Amino acid sequence: MLTRIDHIGIACFDLDKTVEFYRATYGFEVFHSEVNEEQGVREAMLKINATDDGGASYLQLLEPTREDSAVGKWLAKNGEGVHHIAFGTADVDGDSEAIRGKGVRVLYDEPRIGSMGSRITFLHPKDCHGVLTELVTAAPQESAEH
Ligand code: CMX
Ligand code: CO
């Protein structure tokens, strides 16, 4: 069951400048940052809220590490902006298989590793009314590493 919005992924050309915009304008601080070579991104997670159940919502700022990555291709075509939305679930395996069974293309055979050790997969935007949609199961203990 998809239980919350985990994050909104925002593509940018310059991660440091974009992080500074969100800090100066809204006061959002970087909770975690990392490079994910498989996804071809350098990213910063800005935590927007935290709830008693351990769940949280983030903005995920994404700078491509290579032009032929998903974010690199998208930026070249569209410029900066909202790239994807991500729903949180306790069971990304079960939920993605159930959604695949409804005829929506799930991009990976098995979930891959996302931010902070989470497990992620994506639904094809052409099957989701134009929205690239990610499903996320957080790592058992989310840990912040700057
Ligand atoms: N949102 C909506 N539509 C998108 C899109 C996006 N983010 N990215 C691509 N599309 C559309 C394109 O506009 C294009 O539509 P048209 O044919 O009408 O022009 C179509 O999908 C195909 O796009 P493309 O540029 O040819 O790109 P690809 O097919 O090579 O890749 C996709 C598209 C979704 C398969 C690829 O972006 C992907 O694998 N995404 C998942 C991985 C990812 O996004 N990783 C980065 C984030 C990592 C993280 O969140 O941790
Ligand atoms: Co994401």
C-alpha cells in the first residue's frame, strides 16, 4: 500500500546553487547528500517534515553526473524543474508487482538502491499520464550522512 509522498525529484543544472536557493528562500537544510552512479545523479535530500512513525517527506534535488543519464537527458530537453514524484510504501516489491499486473510498465525487474539505502523502482511516465513515478521503501533505519 502506498502510504505517503516520500519525495519530489527536481532536476537542476547546479546542485550547490539550487541547495542554496532552497536554504535561503525557505530555510530547508540538506539532510543527506550522495552520488548514485547507477542512477547517474549527485543529489541532496531536503527533509520537509518528520512524523512520529519515522516517515518523512523530502525534496530530492538532482544534478546529473553524465549527459546520457535519465536526469541529464531530461534536463537537456526540458531545462530545470520537477522530474518525478515518489510514493512511499513498506513493500516496494509487492506493490510494484501488483501495479505491473495492472498493465503499467515497471522499469526494473527488481527494485534498485536509492537515496539513503532505500529500495526504489519506477513506473513509466507514458503509462502514468505523463508523470514519472517512483516507489520507495526506506531502509530499516534511515541514517543521515552529510
Ligand atoms: N517525466 C515525464 N515524461 C518523461 C520523463 C519524466 N521525467 N522522462 C522522459 N519522459 C518522456 C519523454 O518526454 C518522452 O516523451 P515523448 O516521446 O512524447 O517525447 C518519453 O518519455 C521518452 O523519453 P526519452 O527522453 O526518450 O527518455 P528514455 O525513454 O530514454 O527514458 C525513462 C525515460 C523514464 C525510461 C528514464 O528517464 C528512466 O529510466 N527513469 C527512471 C530512472 C531515473 O529517473 N533516475 C533518476 C532519479 C533517481 C532517483 O530518484 O533516485
Ligand atoms: Co527519486
